Amino acid sequence: MAWYVCLVLSLGLHLKPCTTVNASKLKELTRESFLRIMQSEKTSFVYFGNHVTPTIGLFLEQLEKSANALDDYGILVAKVNCSEIPVPKYCTKELVMKKAYLFRGSELMKSFVTDTVFDVSAIVAHVLFTVLFNELRIVQTPEELWSIEKNVKGKTDIVLTQIVTLGLPEHRAVMEAAFVYGAKYQFVLTAGGSVIKYLGVEDSSSPQSRLWFLHCKEVLQQSDPCPYTVMRRALTTLNIYTFLQLMEAPLVTEASAGPSEVKLPYSHLHAPLLFLFSQADTLALDRMTAETLAWRLRGELVVVLICRDSLDAKTSLEYNAAYRLPGEGSEIKYFTLKSTEEAVDLFREKIVQEEEEEDDYNDWTVLDVLDDEVVDTVYQYRDVELDLGPVSELTKHTFDAVVKGTDIIVVLFFVRWDAVSMALLQSFKEVANTLEGMLAGVPNTLLTSVDCGEWADLCGSEMVSSFPTIRTYRRWEPPQTYRGMLGAEALHRYISRCHVLLPVILFSEDEVWSFLKEDIYHRYTSLSPGTVLGLLSSVQDPGRFMFEEAARVLRGETTLGLFVDHQAEKWAKNYGVQLPALFVCRGLDVPMETYSLHLSSTKELVADIQRALHGSFPELTVETLPLYLDIKKPLLLLFMGDDEKINKDQGVLENKDVRADLHSLIGTKQLESYKLCWIHLGRTPVGRAVLQSYLGYVPQLPALVLSHLGSGIEVFLYPPEALLMSDTVLQWLDRIERQEEQPTGFILDKNWGPPVSFYNFLSIMDQQLPGYAAQRTPESKKRGMEAEHRDKQSGHTEQGARDIKHWPKQPSSPHQHYEL
């Protein structure tokens, strides 16, 4: 039983973390230590890898955290560097290995894709779930639960848990409890469905995880059902521990001392205490009432029955009950108990109020935290005077002179009362500091700012009507307004390219190849989504003027070259296009994209170049998302991982093969109503959070997802077991259009409420003029809120019904007597 004692102590480690444990428990194994573990009977969780990408780096951080947690359960967490120790079978030839393995000695228990064990809770939950798999029972129907009840009646109790999604903190908390209490209780897991309907939950589709304690140990007759108690609090390690301890406590504790003098062995649980006062003449009836009340509130509080006849029981004769809520300095409050329902309502209201007061305290501590993150950050630093550093401040007296005397000047127009302006001003200063050395070699280039709150007439004369606005001024040219992202990185890219003279006129094939290889302006072409090359037959071609104007409009956004030699015709012929033509190069290892042009106007040419830059099958990033949302089409998204190659033996094609196959669908009639994009999770890590939000988990990559952003809430996942091929993708889309496919997930329309209740100004308006603000609530949201309110109301009724269902038989109405 020594191992069981260790397990109990391990739970104590979770409840009161040891302050001296700082060293990482994650081991990097050598050949010798790996062999020792394989020859032992120790359980170990090992990751084999050789190349650390940003995504794998994040996984290793979570793996290190899990090592400290799993060490409490006697499980070793380690990693193996396959570059130094090429372990056969586990060190594969893949560039990036994305699997971790659970061993017991040399026996492989299970392998996990790193996308499944994505954080410390997921790692701990899945590892403990696998270790305990033979001891846990999983049920899908009430009949399976009845069978387990039948086998354990008179022997042990059951802890039944509904786990909606594996790998979340709730799953981890249940697995930790099962590891500690598995020898004492029979742990049973269910995903929901008919099992929880049998237990009284009407809405089985709710994403909430739940826990029930089935009291089967004291049931001796097979025909009698096991009464159960519902755990009402969130599934955390501490809450489950407290709940299970309360299940072990006596239903009613009898005492002969006053409420302030009562000593309970489970006072460390910090549970509310309900004191009921009785006397010798009515003790039997009072005990029945106390037991009825204790069953109703079991797991939520401790019921203590105090007999007044004892000399030590100093209680007020005016009242027949008292209670004390958990917390230091909590006073004992006396009241007159008239019915069990009153006590139930009182305590549930008090417990809820206590939790709300806790939330209110947290609300008061963040009263200065505003809804918008940008606004909040600016507000927090409202008293800090911003040093603009290398950014010059212009006024109406200096603006014209500086603009006329400078070759290139980038001006930020802002107002100090606008949070976005102030946030951008800080980023603008950071970019100026970064570019200071770079721009030193470029004569007459300045980064400046204008406070439109102080110089409103200047901003009015420059036709600046929205803030913040960034404009670039060049001699003898109209100003150019910046239309990109407002972050420091995007600004850095734009300003770095602003002073490059475009288009770059190329007169020979050697110059063209040098331009495409980024030998010309190589410092700036790498900052562009692609290099654009225009082809004209000669210098005198009338289309040259339109290209030069387009280059001026797009300056700062891309690098544009112009091939104006007679050899351009040869190039066009080799690539199957006619002059004038447009080539887009995204790297020498990527096929050149070619387009024939019809030069009608500069505006049309600019639009053609922008469409070509984004491509027919573009990469979706944070910066480009607004552009594709404006198209108002459902997004067909290909999510790809870091690894360029994925094992074909597992039935998964290479990323490049998948992209090439899907690219063949471009231009087909079936794909006209969709926008096809791809997301690289290495370069755009937020894509992983998007998948998690869409589906509730991260599937095996590459994964194809159809999202109706802006026009619907349904999300469809291409079947993971099927190969990603153009023909099967078209069949899948056809089934979706015929409504033969079920959505895999939904995009929730979350209500963005006020940070604290008394910021709910719409509610305040409704109090003054009923319906004034409510009528401005979108109808769909209004119906959703009403449905949510009905669910909450019915939820309380259902909860009460569940509690009543299996109570021990009690008198229908206790006799009226002196005390209770």
C-alpha cells in the first residue's frame, strides 16, 4: 500500500505546491539512460526530435511544465535528441517529428501527435488517462451504467464524469482525482447523450462537463437504484477533492456544543456549515428533517445537529438554526428555519452571492481595465509623457518648408484623445529608432508627426479627416496614403521600401534574372510578398507610362521591375502569354506566375497587380485576412503544419502535393463561389487557435476547412480519413451544398458585455424607459438571450429534479413541532 500513500501525498502536492521545486524535471536522455528506462518497469513519456520549429518549441515548453506535474505521479517525462541518439523506429527521417510516446518499461502503451497533447493540461490528462485505462470504465448508454451499478452495489461508490472534450483542464482534474482515488471509487466516464439524460439533464448538447457521485456502497438490494449527488461547482482539482471529502463525511453530524465551539474533522475543507438546533423531546423528528436537508445540499455544505439540552450548547432560544460561510473571520448568523426549501434557497443564494462577491472584488480591482485592449493600454499610461525621439513634430508654421525641403517625408497625423493614434505614435517612434541607421545613408528622409488637435487647420488643408493617418510626401509628386496594418513590423516594411525608385527599368535578360534573384534592392525585395515584373516590347511602348504611375501608387507595398527590351517577346512566348504581360516571382524555387494584360487605365493596372500579388491560391495571414473577408465568399482554408513532408505510408500527401492538387481547382465552376486560401501554422501560429476555436481540437495536418465567415456560423472539416485530392474535395463541397454533410463546428456569436455590471448602460436606460435600449438589440441576439434565460430557469428546475430523484424515502411533510 506504500504506492497508495504516495498517491495521496501527491494530491497534497497539488493542493499546496512546494516552494522549493524550481528545477525542471524534464530529462534529456543519453543512450545509456534511455536503455535503463527501457529495461525498468518505470512509466515514461518521451518525445523524439531533431529539429525545433517555433511550433515544436512551444510544445517543448509545455512538455517541461508537464514534467513537474507528472513527476508527482511517478511518471518520467523526457526527450531524446535524434541527431545524437538515432533510436530505431522512433527517430524517423521526417524533418520535424511530431509524435510523443508513452512507455511502461520497454512496452509502448500509446503514441500521441503533438497537436493532441498541445499544453500541460492535455499532456497530463492524456498520459494519466492511458495509464488508468484498464481501471476506468467508459459508458455510452444507461444500460452500461446499470451493469456497472449492479456489480458494485454493496462494495464501492461510483464517480461518474461527463467529459465533453479531451485534453482540457477539466479532463486533467478528473484524471488526477482518478489516479488518487481510483482504489477507493469506481471511476466511470461518459461523453453525454442518453446517459446524462437518464440522470436528469435535458440539454445533452451543452458543452459543460459534469460530475456525479453515485452512492452504491450502502445499497444492498439489486432492485434499488443508487442515489446520486451532483457536483455543482467547476471541475477543478481542488473542487473535486473537496466534493469527494464531503461525500465521505457523515450525512449529519450531531454535537452538544455551541456553534462557535463545534470542532469538525473536515473543517479544512472550508465548506459552509449549517447548524440546526433541537432538544431531547423532538430529537428524532429533527434528525429526520436534518437528514432530508443534508441530502438536498450534500456536497455543498456540512449539516450539524445541536441538542440544546446540553449545558455546553449555548444557543439563542429565539432562533432554531444558524450558518457560517467559509472564510477567515466569518461570523455565525442565526435565523428561523421554516421549511427545507427555504434553507436550500438560502444556502444556494448565499453560495452564489459569495462567488459573485468574489467576482465583484475582481471587477473592482480591474475597474480601470477598459473593454478595448488598445484603449486600456493607452489609458494606463495616460500620465506618461511620450518622448518622440527621432520623430520630428511639425506645425502649420514649419510643415510646408520641411515638406518642400525634404526628398521623402513620412508624416503621421494623429490626435492625442484617440487611443489608436497614441498607440500608433509609440510604434512610429520604434520604427524611427530602428530605421535611423538604415536611413542615414539616404539623403533628406524624415519621419515626422502632426498633432491635429493642436493644428486642426493644417490637417484640414491636407484633407485629413480620419485618425491616425500616415502619408508619404515626395517632391513634385502627390502624397501617398498608407493603407496597411498599423503595427510596427508592417510600418517598418512600408517605410523601408518607400525611398526605392520604382519601377526598376531592365534592358537585358541578365538584369532581369539579377532583379528576380533580389540582387537589385535585395534589402527591400525580401520584405515584399512577391517581386513584380512587367514586360513591354520597347521603351517607347505607351504602356510604360501606366506602369510608372502604377509603381508610384504601389510604392512601399511591393518591388516592381519593367523589362522593356525586344527580348521580352521571347520571354512572353516561352511562358505562353502575350505582351503586355505581368510576371510575379515568389522565389526561384516557386513556379513563376504569368498574366497577359489589357492596359486600359492606371487604376485597372494597379488592381491587376494587387490581384496577382495576392494570387489565386494565396497564403492567409493576419495582415491579409481583412482583404479576403471583403470578398464576401466562404473561405476554403487549407491548414498546413511546419513539416514540408508528411509520411505517405500514413495516407497523407506532402504539403506541396496537396497545394498543387488543390491549385488545379482554380478556375473551375464549382470553386467560383469559394475563396481558396492556405495557412502555414509555423508562420501564422494564430491559425492553431483558429482551428481550436472552430473544431474544439487541432486535427491531423494538412486539414481542409470550409468557413462561412461573415455569412454563417457553420464550419465543415474535410474528412481526416480521406486523402486530400481535387476530385474528392469537389464531391465533398457538392455534399455540403446539398446539405448532406453535418457541420463539424460552429462560430459562436459571443456577446461582448460590459466588464462590470454597473457599466451596463443599456440596462440603465431600460430602467428609465422600459424597452428603449432593448429594442435596439439585434433580433437574433435577443432571441438567443431569451433562450439562455429560459435554459437557466429550466436548469434550476432540472437540477432540483435530479437531486430529488433518488433520495431515501422520507416523510412527505415532517410533523410540526417546537424546533424545526
